[in-house]
Amino acid sequence: MQDVQDARQAQPNNRRTPPEAPVLGPVLLAASRSDRLRRVIAAAPVTRPVVHRFVAGDELHPALATVRALTDAGRDVTLDHLGEDGTDRATAHAARDAYLRLLETLRDDGLGARAEVSVKLSAFGQALPDGGHDVALEGVRQVAELATEIGTTVTLDMEDHTTVDSTLAILHELRREHPRTGAVLQSYLFRTEDDARALATAGSRVRLVKGAYKEPASVAFQDRNDVDRAYVRTLRILFEGEGYPMVGSHDPRMIAIAQELAARNHRAPGTYEFQMLYGIRTAEQRRLAADGERMRVYVPYGADWYGYFMRRLAERPANLAFFLRSFVPVR
């Protein structure tokens, strides 16, 4: 008999999607790479207050105030110092140093047990033509060492499909000495179910997301329903495995399915967790935490917010509407 999860996912989604969403998503993802649009949007006077709905400040110390408020309210945190596409070794070293300062501050403030960090390896030089993989590995290794020292860990964010093999190879190397190092898988990639099977082992921490990059049809599902069905199949693999699933989703259906899978596999709260982005579905974050679920909030900060912000707009038309309304003068 077909699993309950598959049956639920096969049903039509009755929530109406604005007709512009399939068109605007790719446009906004392309815009996230545009330096010209970056300058225009960053210079707009109304932009910064809106960005701060999703980004916890340009600097570390304002972001820490957000971390304290969240942990005081019973939620855990993963911090992302925003930056990607490092163009030289100096930029890669600057990204490493920013994370080392972050971890030192978490240690000094006694937040190591409640806050981990998420890193994008492109910021650590992964794409550099001359030894980028090794540059990224060496930089993130230093971050993982300090994270382990203060009692927390690192999760490797996944970027576009061209980086997956390198990212998983770096994960393998880091887990030799830092076994709690986590990885992110994206359900829209065809390869993800096989990657999940390989990672669903004891001690392995895997955050599953749907995916936020523009990918070609040769490597990724293009239809939203196909992406959702792949998400459910991969969730099942992770919950039936021996690792620690991290459910990165704001979708109520996926949250409910994850809870069903947890019950079916006799997983107690704390043997998995939910993760949501800062500024999105805050009431649901509070509800899950109040119900005894482990709830972790992905908190980005830093001046290089543009690419992250544009991907959030691309993911949810409601975010775009919120942003555009900010340009309309209040009467």
C-alpha cells in the first residue's frame, strides 16, 4: 500500500499560487547575480528596513541580540555570516576570520550550546580556479576546530549543483575529526535521494531543503509538485536512517509529514529538529517550540545580504509583495 506521506503529496495542492510566481522566481534568481541591480536595490532608501525583516543586522553584535532573544524564547539558532562567490584568497580568508570571530563571541557570551554556524563554501574560496577546493577545506577546517572547542558545530550549506561533489567531499574530510559537522541536501536535485542514503548513518546531521538556486532541467526537477514529492521521499530516507534529520521547511504539509515520520520511526523530540529562516513563519516557530519540538532558526547577518535576500523573494511571492509594498508611500 502506498505510504500515507506519498498519498498526501500526490493530492492536488488546493492553496492557490499567484500566477506570476512561476515566472518571477527564475527572474529573481537571475537578479540575485546582477551587480547592477544590487547597486540599485541597495541604494533605495526603503530597502534596508525591509531587508532587516530577514537579516539580523549588518554587524555581529546586533545579530547577537537576536540570538539571545531567540534562545531565551526556547529556540536554537544557526548563524550565517552572509557572503558567497569569493573571488580571491584574501576574500576567502576574510570569510574564515569572520566565522572565527563569531565563534569566539559565542564562546565568550556562553551561547555555544544553543547556536551553531552555517557556512557557504563559495565564500571560503571553493570556486577559485587554482586549488579552490583545498582553500575552502583548510579555511572551514579551522572554523570546525573552534566550533568543536566551544561545544557547537558547523553545517555546510549547499549551493548550486556544480558544488555538490566538492561540498560532500569536504564534509567527509571534516567528519573524520568533527563528526557532528552537518550538510544540506536539496530535494529538487535528481541525485539527492542517493546522497541521503549515503548520509543517513549514525552521527550524521542532514538539513533537507527544497532548493533555492536556478538549476537546469538536466539535473533538477522543475515542477513544484515533483520537488515536493522528492522532499517527502528524502525525508523518509533520513527519518528511517540512523542520523539526525533537520527539517528545513516552512511548508505546513512537510512539517506534518515529518512529525508523522518521527512517530512512525519512534523518534523522540531531540532526535531530529525543525529549521526555519529568521523572519518567516515566526508564529509557527513559536508553536513548534512550545509543543516540545526542537526548533532552530537560521539567522543570517552581514553587509553582503543581497544574494540571500533575492533568493528569499524568489522562494515566496508573499515576500516579494511585502517588499514591493514598502516602495508605496503611506497616505
